[in-house]
Amino acid sequence: MDAVARFQCDGYMSNMNTKEQNIYFGKDKLDRASHLRERTAQLQEMQQSHDAKYIPVYNGRHIYMNQHSSFYRRSNPFECEAECFLGLVGEQMWYSCPLNDAQAEKLEKEVGKQFSSLRRYALKLNDELAHIALYSRGLDLWQRNRLFCPKCGTKNKLGWSGHRLLCKNNHEQFPHIEPAIIVLVTHGDKCLLGRKADWPSNAYSTLAGFVEPGETIEESVKREIEEESNIRVRNVQYFGSQPWPFPAALMLAFTADAENEDIKVNDELEDVQWFTRKQLQEMMKEGYVTISPRYTVAHNLIVGWLEDKNA
């Protein structure tokens, strides 16, 4: 099927719109060159003729000093235990360098800055560096959260340039993510937004949840929305995706039409409301409501709906 992929689920049709969305963290210019991960000697040889860049990472966090060139090093000053090869951008080789406590403390003192979450400075990074930083974070968290084999409890050892874990009993592990759906539900000129209790009091976003075992993403959309709000949906359409290693998700974004309007909030959310376009625009302008940050796919969903001239 050419521009549109169609699939059937639970008696309703979903359209996978392949039109490119301008989703932050989603612009990947990196050639991951996965065939090189096992070839340590070849990577070392390539470093002699390629421009290599190293990103220090500590517990999934990085140091940003208000300029892109300070985000990475042109050498590995700490000789970290595992240089994790991320891939190539043209002739540039990119590495993630996980630091231990002592190395991280030393670097913080050296530059006068602390390691912090990517979310604090996300929009200051260009598309290329934002994606590479996100990759570095996700890989580092995966490694740190799996120090021991889940099958036998023995210590894991890194291999394949940081992309494989192997214990002494030869149990292998590879990086993986957790799929989650995030949905903008509409009903006529209204959209459905909710908030959690620990969010700022005026913050609202689209509803979301994790895909459960044995469940299709379409079924997950239908189940999550009904569980959280009592709203039944149809006409589920794919919008786009966003890597989201906070800690290990892939956000699959959808739009859907509501079949009913009566909201019943479950214990996952503090509040769920319908907002008309005019109401939401005015409340955002006055500061009564804030929506998800610009670097999130939830922001794309909401703003796309607000600006839809055909609706």
C-alpha cells in the first residue's frame, strides 16, 4: 500500500498517515552502522581517520554549557570503561562515554556545571544533537539498570560497543524499549485533556498509557482512554512516534474520535476535561492552562489540533 497503511481492529479502521511530522527528538541523521559494533579493531582504526566526538553521560544525564561544542569532547579524557559507539554522521564518529561517580564529580568541578536531565535544555539542541543525546541517555540507563543477569543473577559484561550484555552463563540481553500510546481524543470542536495530581495545578496534556502484553496498539488506545476517562473511541489514526527514554519508552501518537462525552476519572488522573478550541486558546493565553512542553509529541498533537483550519 502506497501512502497509507491500513489495518483493521475491533471493527473500526485505522489509517497510518505517513506524512512526516516535525516531532522533536525524531529527526535521525545518525547512521547507527550496527555492523561495526562487534568490530573493535575496525572502529579503532577508523578513529585514526575520522573525526570522533565523545559525549560524557552519567546516570542518563549530560552537561550542557549553552553551546553545542561544550556538549561533547573530541577525545575521551577519562578513558571510560566502555566507549559506546552510537554511529556516524557523515565522517563523524559519535560515542557515548558512561562515567562513574568519581569521573562525573571530577568533570563537574572542571567545568563548573552539574549533570542534568536532557529535558532541562532539550530545545537548545539542534535536531541532530538532540537525537544523539537521547540515544546516549537511553543506552546509558539500559546499561545501568541491568548490571546483573535477570535469569541467573550473575554480573553482566558489556559488549558490542555497549549494545549487548552477557553474563558468565552466556545469557544475552540487548537494548529494548517499552511501547506507549498517547492520544488526542476529539468530539466535534472539543478535545480531551487530563492531568496527574503531581503536575503543576494548571498543566494539562493528552491521555497516555503503556501497551500491555498480547495487546495491539489499537486495542491499547481504546482500553487506556476508556479506563482513564470513560470515553469510548473510534476512527483511531496514527500521528507519529517519538523516542522517549524517560526511562525507556517509545511514544506512539494517535488521534481518535469520541463516541460519548460523559467523563468518569479513574485513580490514575486527578482531572480530565473537554476543552473547546476557543476556550483552550484563551486559557493558555491567560496562563490558566499550560500544555505539554514543545519538545513533546503531546505538544504536537494539541497544537496541530488548535491550528487545524479544516476542522
